Amino acid sequence: MSINFSSAIGRILAAGTVLAAGLACCLPARASAANPPANIPLTSVPAGCLAESTPTCESWAIGMLGAAHTYLGLAPYALPADFASLSADRQVLILSDLDRLAYGDPTISGLNAALTEAAGAGVTEAKDPRPPAAEAPWEGFGSDWASTPALVAYYLWMYDDGYPGPNADCTSPSAAGCWGHRHVILGEGLGLPQPVVMGVASGLSSAGRPGSALILSSHPGASVYYSWAQARAEGAGGESGSGEAPKEGGEKPTEGGEKPAEKPTEGGEKPAEKPTEGGEGPKQGGEQPLGGEEAETPCNKARGNGTTTSPGAHVHLVEELSTATHAHRFEASITVPALGTLRLTALNSSSCVALAGGHEFRGSGPASLRWSPGYHASFTVEKVGDSASLTLEVTKGSTTVLKLAGAPFAASAIETID
């Protein structure tokens, strides 16, 4: 079976750029409760992801993978601290086994050199890899291919493989090819006996185009050059004290490559001050009052990240905020509705107040959306005990682009407001 991703993803990229992916396997994939209820499409792809994996691409892709994982109600990926610097084959093995564990599927034993060489041939030839002659006989196989760097490919296979979407073999909700790439990664419907080993490669095809491929197969005597046990010892799954998972979003995922984080608003104009939802807007400029008599425990900063679980909205927030209005970072990747990345380019106003059992940080200011200036955002991040929520309003002129009220964070990683 062959599956091609085409124009639906190509729209996201520069004109003429198309992402494609393929799958081949020995047995038809079965439907699974592990399938997402709907596609979670990528709404933007940084320029650093178009030809090869770059630090910008790695950071952005890790953030998007983490957001999709938590959106489905799963715990954040417990990645080794050095995950972004690992080779593509080790990254894909770690992600695959963490996803298998999340759904109760048997883990992959490790990476096999003969299968990785076969995956490399798939990248070179821009097609699904097949089992190699080396170490034969192999007992069945499943394989995926994509014309993207490895982490973007993994996202497409796992989270954007259903209907309607770019999966050309998923032409209806009941088509047999829907979520086929995902089933290969999770080992569902393949019937491979243990131990299962993997090969992964990423690079350029013979035509000079980027690509990634993986292949899974089974062989009782297959050797591995990097095992799941080794990955766990290095921090995958939170098994090592030195392997804390990085925050979702990694090092500030940026949209569109190496652009600076701040851009002026159109014409240099600042939008008029707007009150935040649920109360009077804080005063403008400098360090702000900390809530007057209400603030028993003063606070002036907030930091962390989280993903909302509100119906009809999917917002992954990365923030580091201070009531000193020049010191802030507020970025929200908004995928439902498909708005892209929102960034506050400045804080015109801010306040931090104590609540019973927690704190609340508010702010507002000019913002960019998909690098286009001229927007205004007002937000409230509230953390009480172990729960946190986001209130957000995005406007452009008199038009409200997005409005959320008290959207809770799933498995919230909003670290602290103090």
C-alpha cells in the first residue's frame, strides 16, 4: 500500500513546495482507539524545516509534537534533556516508544543497522523502504516515508494522517488507509513478533530533496546499535535523574526561520489600551501595582507553558512575563482555529495579583499574528493550586479574531507565578 501526502500540506509552505509521505506494510492496518478524533494539522512551518533540520525547526517541531500529545489528553513527552541534539534515528525511536507506552503497546527494542541502511535507501530513492537482504529472513515489516525532516515527518504520520487531510489514501472517513502511518509506528495491525527493531534515516534524495523514512521488522537474532534500554538510561521516559524532559516548545519555537522575536506594529503606532476580560485594565507603563489590598503575597512574574483543552480551541502557550513591561515573552501557537503563532511585541500594561491559593498575571499590548503586525492581545494567566487557565482576546481594529474565557490547561506546565 502506498500513501502520498500532497497539496493539503503544500499550501502551508512556499509556492511550489509540497510535503509528501508514503507507507508500506505487510498487513492492512486496523482501526484503533488510539487514533485522534480528528487531524491536528500543522498551521505553519518555519523556513528552517523546508530543506533540512535546523535548530529552529527542531525547537518548533518538538513544541508542536508536545502540544498535540497533551491535546489528546496524554502526559507530555518525557524526553531526554539533550533530545534536540540527538540524531534523527534516536529521536524517532524515543518518540515511537513513548507513544507505544502511552497506548499500552509493546516497545521497539532498538535501532538495527541493516534496517537503518534500508531506511537510508528509501530516503535516497524517495519511497517506502523494504526489508534488506542483510540479516534475513525478516518476519514481516511496516514502513513510512516523508519528504520532510524527521520530526516534521513524525508529526505528519502521527497527528495529520486521517480524513480530511493530506493523506491521499484516506479519501473518506472509512477508507482503509486512514491513520496507516500512525498504525505502523504503534505496531497496530502489523502482527510483528517480538523483538521488533527499527531503522530510521533522514537526509536528501538522489534528486536533492529532503526526506525521512522508517522501517519496522522482527528478527529473533537482530542486533541493535542503540536500544530502548539505553534511551531510558539517558532520560527517555523520565527514567534518569539527569534526563528531565525539556519544556514543551523547547528554546522558543519561532515561525518562519531566523526572524527576530519582536517586530514593530504597522506604522509604529501602538493600539489603544484595552481592558482585559473580567475587570478593569491595569495602568500603563513601568512596574505596576501588585493588586493593592487584594495582594497578600506580592507577585511580579510568571513563567512556564501549557496547552488549553477548551472545545473548539487549541492554544499552546509559552510565556515568561514580568510586570516590568520591557521584560516579557508571550507566544501562543493557535491551531484551532487555524490562526498560527501569536506574539505580543510589547506589553503596554501588566499586573500581577494574589488570589486565594494562587496568583493571576494580566497583560495587554500590540501583537503580531503569523508575523503580520497590527493586532492587539489581552490575556490573563491564572494559577490556583495545580490548576491553571488562560483568558485571551485577540483583535484587529474593531474585529475580534479570537476570544477565550478561562480555558483550562491540560497537564498544565505553567510553572509558577510569583
